[in-house]
Amino acid sequence: MGSDRARSKSITLSDVAKDAGVSPMTVSRVINGEASVRESTRISVQESIRKLKYRPNIGARRLAGAKVARICLLYGNPSSSYLGELLLGAVEMAGRLGHQLVVIRAGKDFSAETLAQQYGALWDGIILPSPMGDEAETRAVIEREKIPAVFTTGRVSSPRKKLAHAFEIGIDNRAAAKTLTQRLIALGHVHIGYIKGRKDHAGTALRYQGFCEAMDEAGLEVNPLLVEQGDFTYLSGMQAAERMLTFDPRPTAIFAANDDMAAGVLGAGSRQGLILPGDLSVAGFDDSPIATSIWPHLTTVHQPVSEIGSVAVERLDGIIFPKEDAANASPAHHQWLDYTLVERASTSSPNRHS
């Protein structure tokens, strides 16, 4: 009896269609992620694909002269502004290279094993932002199945095992947060609050680490009463700021780990009648569209999210279709992209009476 791998190569799209009781065109639509397929039909086809271990033959497509890949951007629950920017870059590069980009939200029932089942049958490679790209189970499956993958979690410098078929891309979250905190300190702020992002995002710990390093190097105490847990949403930022502003002395500046939460801080300060930024300076992270959609405009860290999406697709293309001249080269496993501190009207030196 042949191996599962050999058997899967003999299974055709027509076999899947027959097993699922649908037409080959419907199977093709499911594989290509088209939205016009009824959900019950999609589930049935995917079950047949898993049962038969069907995998489209990428090699046959390459021999036919078509270097076309189905790339999946699999996201959990990042902020909508971050996802939108990431998609802009990914879609543009996928179009330029002739690849198909499929965007799928991984719900609570989407496990690492589900990823393993759908790779090959539905996708040729995958882009993984946080939080799913941070999960040990996900990385273990990607290593076991040798799934071409690009992680955009920002943990570029982490000691995690490097995979030949995977790539890490992002900015130095720790250094970026440290730079912004140092600027707040240079403006004269001593009592600085900090709002963390979601616990399951790698960038959350790195940004907080950068904040603490800057405070420590300046000889300033990180007051635990002025450190709050948020979840990257406007409401969590507002609620965290409202708690911080009840303390005496209250913070003269609050650094939130993303712009949505920073916008919530501005809302809390405004509700309490504070002069912004004289009584309370506010800083965010990402330089998302909300940073300039509110007043005062946010001081923040600009990370090139659209470029991250673009480079992610480009790197994935190189993994799926390795170039001949790269055969003898030492493979790169990660890439830093530049960040920029953007100063706007939401920060200033504190008022003397603050």
C-alpha cells in the first residue's frame, strides 16, 4: 500500500467533487476562497479534501509555466486599522506577482491542526500576524508540515527556532517604545502612565519592556498604579485612563500601546475637563488612521504596516518558488523595517501646576 503522500498526489479535483457530491467547478471555487459558495457546501467540500488528503500539485503548475500561489492571510483579532493597512500592502504585492490572496479570520474553533489540514488543499503559503503567529502550537505545526510561512508578529529578534521555510518580519517594538518614552521624559514628564495591549500579542511585552527600560535609564520609577492592562480597543484605553486619573499625583503623560487605546485616553481626559496636552500628554503606537482623525492629533510611533504586508507576500513568494541563484546563499530568517517617531499636538511639556 502506498503512503498517504503518494496517495494524495493521485487524488484529483474530480475525485473530491464526486465525494462531496458537487461539481468540479464548485470544488475549485472553495479552494480559491470565493465567497459565492454556500457555507454548508464549503464545509462539505473541505471535509472531502481532508478525508481524501487532496493537495493541488504546485510542481505541475510550475512545469506549466505558471508561478501562481494561493496565499492565505490568517488573522485572529488585530485592530481593524492594522489589518486594513496590512491588507493594502499584501494585496498590492500579490497582484504584482500574480498570486491570489485569501483572507480568513481564525475563530475560536480554528486550531493549529485545522491549519495543517487546510494547507496544501487550500493554500500554498500563509501569512500570520499576532496573535495566532505567536502561538507555540501554530509554529509547531508549521515546522512539522513544512508550511511556507511569514510571521508579522514583530518578534524578529526572539530566540525562537529558525525555520528554513519560514520568515519573520516586523519592527523593533522594544526600541520603538523606548524611543517614544525617552521623548516624553525629555519633555519633562516624570509621572508617566502606561497601558498594555493584548496579552496574546508578542508586541505587547516588547513595547512594555522598552517603556520600562527608558524609565529605568532615566532613574524614574515605574509606578504599578499607573500601569494598566488594555486590549487594543478604544474603550479599554478610556477605562484604563479614567482609573489612572483618580490617583494623586496623577500622570502628566500616558503612553498607550496602540493608537486606538490612546484615542480612548484622550476621550477620558476630555471628559474630566483636562487641558490636552498641557494637563495630560498622550502618545500611541502604530500611526494608524485614527491618529490624525481625532484632536489633538496623536504623537505616535509609525510602523510601516502596509510595507510589512507587501514584504510578507514577496518573501513568501521566494519560499514557495525559490530562485535558482539563492540555492547556495545563506537564507535570511528575519528582516527589520524602520520605525519613525511622529510628534503631533497630543504631547508637550507638562503645565507647572500638573
